[in-house]
Amino acid sequence: MEDKLLERLLKGKTSSLDQMKADYEAAESRREAASEAWGDAILAEAEGGRVETATMNRLERELDRAVVEATRKRAAYGAATARAAKLATETKVNENRVLWDKALSLAEARTEAAERLAELSEAYAGAYFALVAANHALVEILPRDVDRDAGLLRDPDVEIVVRKDLFRLGIDWAFSWPWGRVSIPELMAPLKDAERCVKQWASAALAAKG
């Protein structure tokens, strides 16, 4: 109940801590004024002056009320300030707990993603090496006068095709390409074009011998 009241207090739905502080300071000022008035009356009486009994009683009552009021206001402000500090600490602890729970979940998710990537990377590397090996074997048996650009017969050209495809898929570090991803064909497009060239060469060679 007190925490809810304090929470409303801090959100400004009732009095604010600033208002409580202002109330306490005002009460303290009234206490000082009452104390000064009572002290002046005591001093005047001590110096031989005459102060009515009713006046002295009134000044004493006013001082007593001012002291009680200032004490209560000071205690209320002190308690509210302490509770506010406690609530702020608890809120910070809860926020830290939420953040660390989220951090742990994200760390686990990152590890899971890395595990999937490790598996796929191994398969990807194996497929890439198979691609390069097939290209080497193809180069070895083709005539030397074929169009190596059209047939995609150079290792650097094959590598660039692969790296461009990675860039097309969003992996920016794989390749530097200033004309945007949409201008890059999918991986299979240039390789199928190169395969058609080989088929055309084969058809021409066989037709000539036939």
C-alpha cells in the first residue's frame, strides 16, 4: 500500500516530493518565526518589561504548534525521500534483471545461430571446393582456344561469381559492388550460361567431325 502511494506520489498523481519539501521548509520558517517571537517576549520580560500572561501563553502555544508541525513535516519529507530512494533502487535492480535476462537469451540465440552457421559453412566450403575442382578438371580437357571468359574457366572469375552472390544476399564484406544488389544475377545464372557455352562448343566440334 505504501509503495503504491509513493509511486503515485512520484508520478505526480498526489503531492510531489518538491511540494512536500516546500511544505516542510515553510513549516520550519513558521517555527523559526514563532521561536523568535517567543524569545523576544522572554527577553523583554527579563529586561524588566511587562508582557501580558495571555500574550506569553499564546506565544508558547504558537511555538509548540510550530515545532510539532515542523517536526511532522520534516519526518514526512524524510520518510518520502527515503522511500523514493528505495523505490528507485528497486526499479533499477528490476531493470538490470530484465536487461541481463535479455542479454542471456540473446547470447544463447547467438550461439545457436553460430552453430547453424558452422554447419552450413562446412557444407558451403565443401560445395565451393567441389565447384573449383570441377572447373579445374573442365579446363584440363577443353581445347586451349575456347573463349575462357564465356565459359567461366578462370578460378578468379568463379570466385567473383560466388562472392557477388554472397553480396547479393546481404553479406557486404564478401564483395565491393557500387551498383546495388539488384544488378547482380543469382549464382546459377552465370554458371548455366557457361554450361551452355560448353554444350555449344561440344555440338560444334561433334558436328564438324561428323
